[in-house]
Amino acid sequence: MEFTIIGDWYEVWDLASPFAVVAEGADFEEAKANAAVAVLKSFPHRAGEGGETPETLWGGDHGAYVVAAFLGDLGAQAVEDTDFRLIA
């Protein structure tokens, strides 16, 4: 199954933008885990020593939270309608 996940950061000390990521998984939880890997690749300064990991990104101290999630690939619409970084 494919999901579009809209996310934002708990803290924006680095002015990181909100994001939309399209991820696949057998269910939403697996897609969310796969999305975490893609998000940290796109925002490498949020990962690394003392930073977030795919396991801590969603709900971590300086991590991200899910604003909305949709079934299917709605990435193009999310970017058209607002200012997100699209992570494919």
C-alpha cells in the first residue's frame, strides 16, 4: 500500500520545512517507518550522532509528527497546494 504522509517538526531550530513523503508498506505503520528513513535522508542534519533515527523520528525529542496521512500518492497535490518539501 502507498501512503502520502504530511509531516512537520516539533522544533525548527534549523528552519527545516514541513514535508510530504510518499512511502510504501504493507500497512500504515510500515509505510511510516519507511518514510522515516526517507525523511532523514532528505534532512541529514537531523540524523547522526545525537540526532534522530528512523526509530525515534516520529515523536522523538527533536523529531517530527504526522500532520495528516492519506492512502495513495498525493504528493503532487500536496506540493501544489502548500509549501512542503516533497520526498519521493
